[in-house]
Amino acid sequence: MSISIKQRVTLLIIGHNLYPESRVRNTYQKELEDWESKGNPLPLPHLLKHRAVLEYAREFGIHTLVETGTYWGTMVQAGRDAFTRIYSIELQKAFYCRARKRFARHPHVKLLHGDSSALLPGVLRELSEPALFWLDAHYSGGLTARGAIEAPTLRELELIWSHPIKDHIILVDDARCFDGTGGYPRLSLVSERATVQGWSCEAKDDIIRLKWCGLK
């Protein structure tokens, strides 16, 4: 991954936890306001993605969140008081270091540094109850990291589908990107694989929503 000197400096600032939290909050609030002013186009603002995750957790009584792609840590922050256990995997070291410092006082939050497709099996081995998975690990330019697989979602899904606990809830961000380009599989392929595994698959509000068919 080639990044500019400016980006390297920014990553250094982020890694040392010197990036002001207020700037992130203000950016996401402005994103929501711009989205509303433009007539609610895709993609969905981050704050509404947080709400979708929390609503699913409440509906199905899920107490564990597994996230791939920590980024600024805002999903962890949103779910900090709603889940009794949170796992978040981040490939970009600066974002990982920032999140680790930010949530150091929260023992129920476990931050992991590395490729999600390599680390997810270890997380799955620790699960003894249904979890809500928020899959958002992919290279999206700028400061984000590029793994061996640019968009490892299909590999992540296959790992979850093979887990002995079947009544997990899986939400995948950026449904619009699943068009067979940029390392993303086509949404139709995801749906076909899900059906074979006994899962339903629906794309709504730019989120792919997967649920085991035996779960009411």
C-alpha cells in the first residue's frame, strides 16, 4: 500500500491517540445532516448503521458483538453499553493502537490487530452463545489498510456459517459494492452461498442482512 507523507503523519497522530474525539463525532454528525439534506441517498450514514446494529441486538437478545474493521472505533463506542462482550479486528495498526488506548478501561472490549480472515477463527472458538457480526473489513483507500484479500467478506461468512452455533446475526456493510469488482463478490453469489448454508440473505439500506433460516 502506497500512502503519502501527509497520510503517514496522520496515521502517526492517530496511533498515538492524538486525534481529537470531537472531530470524529462532528464529522459523523455532519455526514448525517448532509445525507438528510440530499434526500437520504446511499450509503447510509455511520450513525444510522450504529442504530441498525443496536436494533438487531435488541430484537434477538444478542449480547456479543464481533466487528471486522474497527476504523475510528465508533461502532465499538456505540455498542459499548449494549453488549457484554465486544471483539473488533483492525488491520491498520494506527487505528488499532488508537482503539486499544481508547477502550483500555473497558475489559469487555477486546481489540485485535491483523487480518480478519486470519483472526476470526480464534474469535469464533471463544464464542459460546449467538453473536451479532458487523463485517466491514475491506480496503477503501485513504488511510485504510489493504490485506491479502481486498474484501475478505466471503471468507468471513464461510467461517461464520461453519461455526457450530447457527443463530448468529450477520450484517455486512456497503451492500452497493458487491458487484463483482474491486475484490467484492457479486451479491447474487453471497445470496447463493447463504442459501446453500441454510441462511436467508437480504440487502436493505446498503446493509446485507443474513439470518439462519431456523431462527424466527
